[in-house]
Amino acid sequence: MSTETEDRGSNRSQRPDSRAFREFIGEDWGPRPAGPERSEAADYTKERRRALSRRFEGQRLVIPAGELRVRSNDTDYRFRAHSAFAHLTGLGGELEPNAVLVLHPVEGEEHEAVLYFHPRSPRTAEEFWADSRYGEFWVGARPSLEEMTTMTGIRSEHINSLPDALAKDLGQVQLAAIASVDAKIDAQIEELRRRESLTEGQTLDAKLLEATSEIRLRKDAWEIAEIQRAIDVTAQGFEDMIASLPRAVDHWRGERVLEGAFAARAREEGNGLGYDTIAAAGNHANTLHWIVNDGQVKEGQLVLIDAGAEVDSLYTADITRTLPVNGTFTPEQAAVYSAVLEACEASLAKANEPGVRFRELHEAAMVVIARHLEEWGCLPGTAEESLAPEGQFHRRWMPHGTSHHLGLDVHDCAQARREMYLDAELEPGMVFTIEPGLYFREDDEKIPEWLRGIGVRIEDDILVTEDGARRLSESIPRTIEDVEAWMTRVWAQRS
């Protein structure tokens, strides 16, 4: 892109550049407020970095935060750091676009962590008032190097020193990087590897991405507390949506009314949404990732709501509840809901068995789902025949998995190896969802008419402890009786 094109956004404003103005704007500013204290996460991130260090002895590890992404013309999307960077630094705000964490190898010792970022400029610098991406007048005061070190417990350096730091001892030291996060960093590393004829880059990058997923499989105490906080905010958001149901029924896009109610709570109490909210009324519930949310909400329908608040640390909840719009389940809706709830309970019971593997949570739920589908006359044979590998007919109405890990990403640890994830035994500190469902589309002619148009999913967030697995989302009602009573209570309190 030419400089002329890059500067075109300046056509809409007139920037003063007289010497007198530059001197004037840099003068007579009061003292800055006290800087940040050491974050609560800092004591935990050191152990996380140590776990990563042990896997890559003698290699330089490069974990970028990411870069600002253009939304339209000269406006950017809100910044969210890459999850590996957030996990290893404890940073979750919007202070660190283009920052890079580097773990430098130290012979005979663990890696030394250094955080390279763009600190705030002095008030006498043009950046202070003229730079719309980094200037304090535009985006607020960024931390100084000293403040960032205090907050994170990691030695901090100016981002301008990164190229030399990456180039040090290359040939004797290999580079492993989280790729496709920051294009500028990708280009620097590619050039260094080309210059030094380093040929293992892509393999090392893949191993690093894999490792940063795997060290997140077991959450520490601080992470568990943050996930619980996200769940608590999400619970408030669900009550806001229940309170909004009467208005949603009267609105031409009632699903958006529910979506907006939750988004407001997530933003007020946290960083925002952990993922796009699904507010799916009626037959829309049978589209698994219905995020258009442009439909009406009608009396007599169910509305499937899948939502999670992301708190400031970037940890998210992931909760689904299926609610009767008028507060009462019909007998047909209750039958489907009860089957899904039974599958939830079977999966949680399986999680409490010693030595259980992650994939067995899904298998336990499918036994229940297949049995009910047989009873309703949906299957071409028996439930047992459907559960066999050569059958799987029940998956027509439950095509997704029952569980996934949860944390910084709603589908956390996704780059972990199969033996570390799907085939792994449950261990204390693991946090995951249990979320079976049944989805009966309106145009499905393989099912009885009474089922058509009903979609139900129930999803809770589960923690494995030394004493077994338990629901972190226990406070969010889930049985038919409790859901109906919950909705009645919220309407009475908010009327």
C-alpha cells in the first residue's frame, strides 16, 4: 500500500503542526496517578511459563498478543489478545496490541521471559496527541515499561528492541512461534529463518501451538475463580433475558431483544461476549449455530439460548438453557426436555467414575438419547443397533459432541493432541461443558408430528476436583419445575 493511500484518512482533519503548538500541548500537565500493582494472576503465570519452558529446552519461544484488525476504513475491531499470550502473561485488557512475549533460552536454566510492547510516550512527543492507535489523547495512557513489569512480574522491553532479541544466537538457537497472529512478527521470523537457513520452523511452530493448548487442560485456582465469575455474570444475563421475554414477544425481531439484553450485562460486568449469543426461538433452535437472531419470539414456543459472558481476564462461561416463552412447558416440550436433561445427568454421573476418559462423557449421553428416540419411533431399529459404530442413526437428531474444554476460549485447548484431550482420563482442574441436545426440524418426515419444530439443549460448565466432578453452574435452574419457577420469580421481581 502506498504512503499516499495510508495517509488518506488524514484528509478529513487538519492537524496543527506549528512549533508553538507542539511546545504548548506538551507543557503543564500534572503528575500521573499511581501505577498498577502486581496482578493476582502474576503468581500463577510464572508456573504456566515454566510448564511450557520444560517442553522446549534450548529454543526461543515467541508468543505474540496479536495486532489490531481493521473493521472498516480507519476503525478497528476491539482488541483481544491471543489466548496463549493471555494465559502466559495474565494480561486481558486492551493494553497490548502488537506486544510479544518471548521466552529466551538460558543454558542450564529455565527460559527467561521478556515482554516486548509499545509503552506510552512522553507528553512532549507527537504520539501523545497525534497517534490515533497509540496516542494517550486517543486511546488513554498505556503503561510504562516499569509499570508493565510491576503488573505482570515479567521484565519488559520496548518493542523496537525485538528484532535484535529474536536474531540473537540464531543458528545455535531455533525459533518456535505462534504463527498467523501478527503479520509483522511472522515476516520477521520468516526472514530470520531464511537468512540463517533454519528449516524446522513450521514443525516447531505447530508443536508450540499444541503445547500452549495442552498446558491449559488443567486450570489453576485463579483460572477456576475467573471461570466461576464468568458463570455468575452469565447467570445474571440469563435473568435479564427472561425479564425481556415479554418485550421480545411484542417485537418484530424478538430474538435480537434477548441477544441485546445479554450483551448489555456481559459488557457491563465483564469484557463482553465469550462468543456470539444464540437466541433461537421455535424452529430456529434446530440450527445449531443460529446467531442471526432475527426471528420473532412467539407464545407457546421454546427459545434456546446459548450464551456466555467473558470477564476482563478473558475467561468465558458457556451456558445453554431452553425456556418456554410463556413460562410453562407443554407436555410435548417437557418430554423432549426431560430426555435431554436425563442425558445431562448420565454424562455427569459418568464424569464421577474413576478413570473415565473424556470421550466417554459423550457416549453416556448418547445411550440415553438413543433410548428415547427408539421409544418415540424415530429410529430404523433398536437403540442398541443405533449405538453401534455402523449405525449411529440417533446422530441425525444430535449431530454435535456432548463436551468440550472451557477457559480462555469457549472451545478451549482445541490444538491439543487427541491422546491429551478426547482419549485422556479426567483429572482435577479440568473444566468442560456437558451439553446434549435434541433437534427436531419442522420439515423432518422421519419423526412423529408432535416432535417437529422442537429443539432443546441444556449446557452446564463442569469442574473436576479431587472429590469428583461438579457443576460450576449449579445456581442456574435446569429442571422443568425449577425453570418454570425461576421465570415466574424473575417476572415478578422485574415487573
